[in-house]
Amino acid sequence: MAQEKSIEVKVGILILVSLGILAAFVLVMGGLSFEKTYTVYVDFDNPGGLQSGAPVRVAGVKCGKVSELSFMGGKVDPKTNRRTLVRAKVSIEQRVKESIHDDADFYVTTQGVLGEQFLAIDPGSPQKPVLAENTIVKGIDPPRLDLFLAKAYELLDTTINGIRNNRELISDIATNTAGLLKGLNTVLTDNRERINRIVENLEALSVEANTLTKHARTNYVDNPKIARTIDNIDKLTAELQKDSGPMIKDAREAVANLNRASKVIGGEEEQAKLKKTIDDVAQLAARANATAADAQSIVSHIKKGNGTVGALVMDEAIYDDVQEMVRDLKHNPWKFLWRE
């Protein structure tokens, strides 16, 4: 009898030990932790396959879990002033709290290609303050591979149907394109020499254009004779303006003096004489202005090379001929009186 009781006690002890081992295994596999935690809320438009109880990892180390997933209905949250569809309640261990900052990124990823989805946290910049408890942050939605595959399948199906329904049209386009390419190849082959001549002519034309531009610059831009001629014309214009300025000023002063004198003289005969004098002075001033304008016009015509003087000043060949004629007359003055 005592032996039977001993066996029952041993069996009971074995069962209790087995239950303890099973409970410990369940706790370990379930990721149960006795660390103190704090709560953070993460908003998503679509968290993908993230489920309640999914692990939370910081730098790859598990430090919490997703406690709850709540559907917010897409309404504007007055706390964040943004439209929220899904809000995840995340429990994070206190031991990593100092490592998570305000600019931390919360995103959903997987362990491998087909592994379990979990919430990953990028801690952020150490210069930012630590993320406070019960803060609501915006998470980064995972890529929608299912949506991508669905749209790709739809696009592929539409493409296949389009090709199938327009098979004859596509065949005609391919045939016409092949014929066009063949004709173009024939034209290029038959006119190869002509095309080569055109290319050579274009190259020669380019060389001639460069030479012409260089020659024109040498003769008409960088030529010191033209520069001296323009300087002389500028000096002449400046002297004309210098002479006409004081003349106009004197005429204006004379008119002003005459106006003052006319106010002093009271006789009608004297006023008539003064008025006539003023009119004469005004005409003189107008003629001076016209003379200055004509001088400027003459200088402008000379600069453009118009007329005899303009051609003489601007055309170097005529200038050289005149200079040669004067030199010849100096050495042979008898040519004024006698012509062969």
C-alpha cells in the first residue's frame, strides 16, 4: 500500500514538473516579458499584415509588442488634425526609452521575404528630445505588394487582350515598318556617294564661313585704321557739341535779359523794338539749334560712310588715293597748269 502511494506521489510530481516546463516554454515562446513598458500610438493608412501581438524591434532587438490595432474610420483626429484609418497601440520597454527620439521612424517590415511582419523603430537623431509617453506619431506604411501584383496582372491582361484583338493591325504595322526600313536602306545605299558629297560640301562651307568670319573681323573689327577714323569722328562730334552749348546758353541769357528789360521800358514803341529784337534772338537760337542738329546729322552720315566726305573718311582706299594724289601734286605742281 505504501509502495502504491509512493508511485502516485512520483507521478504527481512528474506531472507538476511537466506542467511547469510547459508553462515556461509557452511564456518563452510567447515573448512574455516582465520589463516595465510605456505606451506610444502609431497611425497608419494601411499597416499591411501587422497583427496585434506582433513584436516591436529597435535596431533589430525586440523591445516590446503591438498591444492593439484600432480602426479609426478615416475621421480627422482632433489631437493630430489629420485623417487616420488605423491606430496601433504599442508597448515599449522602459529600458529603450532614452534611445527613441521625436524624429524616430516607425515602419512595418518582415523577417525575410515571407517572414512574420513586425513594427521596426529607427531611433532618430540624438540631438532631438526623447519621445514622450502616449505620443501619437505617424507611421510609414509598408509597400503594397498585393496591390502592385493585382494592378500588374490587370495591366498584363489588358495588354494581352489588346494584342489578341488587334493581331491583324499589329501585323500590318510590323510589315509596313519593315518595308519602310527596307526602302530607307535602299535609298541610303543607292545615294551613298551623293550623301557623302553633301557632307563634304557642308564641311567645306563650314570652313569657308570660319575663314570669312576671321577675315571680316581682321579687316573691319580689329583694323586700327577704322578705330582711328571712328576716334576722329568722335572728337569732331565732341567739339561741335562743345561749341554749340555756349552759343545756346548765351542766346538764352540774352533772351532773359531782354525779357527783364522789356518789363522796365514802358513805351509801346520801345516794347515793339524789344519784341522784334527778342524774336530775332529766338530765331538766332533756333538756327543755332538747327545748325547743331545738322552738324550731328552730318557726323552721323560720315560715320555711316554716306556721301563724299563719309566715303573719304570711312573708305580707306579713297583716303589712300587722295593722300597719294596730294603727295603727287606736291612733287609735280606743274600738273595744275598742264595736262598730258
